[in-house]
Amino acid sequence: MSKTEEASHSTDAFEIWRQLYDANERAWSAALEQAMGSREFGESSGKLLETLLAAQKSVRESMRTYLETMNVPTREDIARLGELVVGLEEKVDQLGDRLDGIEEALRAKRAKSAQ
Amino acid sequence: MTTSTRATWPDAESLWSSNDRALEMARAVLGAADAPVGLTPKELIWRKNKARLYRYARPGPATHRTPVFLILPLINRAYILDLRPGASFVEFLVGEGFDVFLIDWGTPGDEDRALDITTLVTRYLPRAVTAIRKATGKDQVTALGYCIGGALATCFAALHPEVTRNLVLLTAPLDFADAGQFGRMTARGIFPVDRLTETFPTVPGQVPDIGSKLLNPIANYMGTYQRLWQKLGDPDFDVQGWQAMYRWVNDSVPFAGAAFRQWIVEFYQENRLARDMLEMDGRPVRLASIRCPVLNIAASRDQIAPRATTSIVTNRVGSRDASEILIEGGHVGIVVGRTASQNLWPRVGAWLSEHD
């Protein structure tokens, strides 16, 4: 019996899975591509995502209420602190930009007066 | 030859060999998270919030004048362009004599909920370029953007033509009039982008990741393992290479809420860049404002950035020198795949040398 035939009658689960995949990949992909390309699929997955998000939001809000009751900083509190640091960094950068501009103008002025 | 229709039980030897291969497969998958990646030596030269700008170490001075500035996508780890020795676009460019810089956007946290694409293009990129100019003493850079990074590079080049010597785009989606499956998934009225960004300050990396994988679910969810199973039987199979790629594919990054919203609404749904309606910080962002040489690289089997989304740039920019290369392969494959080192990298290297 040839190797291929031997493999095709194997009871090795992994080999069976591989053969199944090889034989059907194209057909499965084409069918899924067609199904998922439809507007219905898009609408349905959008609704599913919206439901999951509603559940997630509810869990987050409950957790926030619980932590606030316990006088423990929430995720939002820590994020707000982080936002202040990021904002401060931006202000320092803006000052750096202005200093760079002043330095450049001074250099240009010096070069002009040296001529 | 006799043909048996009966299933044959494997003998002990093949059974154990199959079990060994299954264990090897589990080891390859489970060990992928620790695969060494991004090994080209580099130095941190600028940072802002989570973003880091690196300069890659060179054995000697650069032989090309214009520094190459790599702008990476927001949803993937930056090491895709420096995957591992021998499979690294960065390593190739350094070897070709370029002074290479890369911006790694890092991992946004909840405090970055208001960080949008406009801020990245108008506050981060100009300062990163200033840092490159200070480090090199050169006035201009070549901006090379990959995927979403290409869209950012395009906006930057349109707003700052004075510092952009060249623009190179790697599979960069810019026109969303026909954005394929992604466009349908994110269509207005279908995709709950507002609720998503209200619920999550940073959109979990799994959201865009699942979206990408659903473009070809069988190949992405099953084919990966099927191919691994098959290759493990080959004594020359490079397990570490597979692990590095597997690590990258599954190492998704959260998307800052405001940036995600802007990407979906202004780029995908309203197609503002292609329709000349995009504004950043009150300034119009127009493709026609780009006057530098442009090289646009598209992948023939790209489902993430289909050709219809990438081809607009060569016709619409204000440059006289705008060309396109179509490479056989997919969105990621053309950058790090087997043929990248023989096809894409030398062609980009040659173009950059010509436009130095």
C-alpha cells in the first residue's frame, strides 16, 4: 500500500485533522468569505458586539460604584492622574519647542551680524 | 498494489512519533511568547508619553545622506520590521548604509483615551523628526510608513513637506471608498464605534485583531496550526522563525480610544483623506500638498489594505516622481516573508539610494 493510502486510512487523530483540513480548507474559506461578506453578517456581528459592550459597561460601572463606596481609587481616578502627567509633559515639550525656536533665531541673527 | 478500505491502526512507532510531534507543536506554540525578537542594537534618542524613537546602531558612518524614519502602525508591535536576524528589514537597511530611526508607539493606557491621530501627527511626529534632525544634522528625512503608519506618514508629509525628502508607503490604506471586508465590518450604522470607545478608554487589541483574522478565518485560526504540524516533520524547519512570527501575530496592542474613533469615523466611514476633507489642528491635509518623491508598495493578496485602498496615492499626490510596486503576497508576508529579503527589501533599498 502506498504512503498516501496508508495515511488516508490512518486513525492518528492529528493526521486525520490535517487531511480534513487539506481537503476542505478552500471550500470552508469560500463559504465563510461569502457569509461574512454579507451585510447581514455585519449587522449581526455589530449587534453582538453592542450587547457585549453593554454587559461590559454594566460590570465596569458596578465595580466603580463598589470601589467608590470602599474609598478605593478607581481605574478612572488613576487614569485622570496619568492624563495630568501626560498634559504636563506636553506643556514641557511646548516650552522646549519655543526654546528651540528662540535658539534658532539667535543663531540666525548672530550669523547675519557676523557677515 | 492492494488497496485497503479498512482503517489501519498505527503501529507503536508511528503513534509515538505522532505524539512527539504533538508535544513539539505544543512547545512551539506555548514558547512563542518568549521568542527573541527586535534584536538589532538600538539607542533611545527621544520619548514622549509611551512613544519611543530609536536610532539603530551602525558599524560605521552612514553611506547615505537621508535618514530613514520608520513609522509603525498603532495596533501592532514595532518589532515586525526587526523580527529577528536574517528576517529584519531594519537590519537590511542598516547593512545597506542607511541611518535608520523607528518610532514605537508603545502601549497606550486609560490615560491616553483622548490621544487621537491628529495629536500623533501634529505633536509626536514633528518632534520625533526634530530629534532625528538634531541627532544627524540633516534637514530632511525619508518617512517610511507601514499600514496605518503609512496613513500617518502621508498626513505628516502633507503637513510638513519642508522636512520630508521622500515618502515610502508599505501597504498603507488611504482611500476607503471600497475598503473590502473591513469597510463592510466598520460601516456606519453597523459598527458601534461610539459605544466601543465610551466603554473602553483604550480599545482592546483583540478587537482589531479578531477583525483581521476574520478576513480569512480558516487560514488564520486553523491553517496556522495545520502548517506548523506539517512543517514540524521537516528537519530543516526553523521553529524559532515560526515562533517569532506567531508571537507578533498574537501580540496585539490596545488602540487609544480617540485614535480608534478617528481612524474608523474619519478615515473608514467618511473617507476624509481621499475626499480632501481631512483637517488636523485646523490645517487641511491634502494629498496634493505632498511634493516629494513617493514610492507606494502594494501587496497583491492584501485583505487588510486591499489594492483599492492603497492605489490612490500615486495619482493624487503633487509629486512628479510617484511610482508603485506591486509585490506578490499578503499584508504581512511581503514585509517579513521568505521573499521579502529577495524582493521587497532590495527594491526599496535601490529606490532609496536613487532618491538619497
